[in-house]
Amino acid sequence: MPDDSTTQAIDTAARMLRNDLERTCGASPAAAVALETALAGRRAWVDAWPEGAEHVPGLVAQDVQEIIHASVDDRWPMCPEHLDHPLFIEPDLGPDAFWVCDRSGLPVAPVGGL
Ligand SMILES: [Zn+2]
């Protein structure tokens, strides 16, 4: 039986990351595959730990980034200020994850807000 709260958490993360991907790399087929792979991987995780739902967007963002770095572009998403390095997710595990410039240490945008 499908768990609605799992589906909701996954759908929310999907919406946020789809926005970030569309704004930064034009929703390429490779990006869509990366997102689907990351979402599928996290579904079992949130099924096993429903209280972790608020962490899912930040985790999916990190998973998508890892997949894209390995296969497409090792600088996604590009820091809009420096244009020569990628942004990273902070915190590694937590609600309200942000894309952060590791050079300035400053948050650039929330996940879903690039
Ligand atoms: Zn930067």
C-alpha cells in the first residue's frame, strides 16, 4: 500500500530540484535521469524513516549533484558570483537546505530557489 507522506515528501523534493535544474542547466535529459535516480533512491529511505521527510529535499539535492558531477558537469550548479566553482548543500542533513558558496561561505539560494 503506497504511503502518502512518502509520496508527498518525494514530490516536494522533485518539484524543488526540477526548478533548480531547469534554471541552471535547461532541464537536459541527463539532468532528468539524475533527478529520477536520486528520487528513486530516497523513496525507500523516507519509507523507513518517515520523520526524516523534512530532510529529503537537501538529500535529493546532494544525490542529484553527485550524479551530475559524475556524469555530466562537475561544476553544477555553478556559483553565480564566481562562475568557476559549484555551490554546495548545507547542512548535509537538515530541513531548509541551502545552496552555499564555499568560497564566501554565504548561502546563495534555498533548494528549489535557484
Ligand atoms: Zn562562489
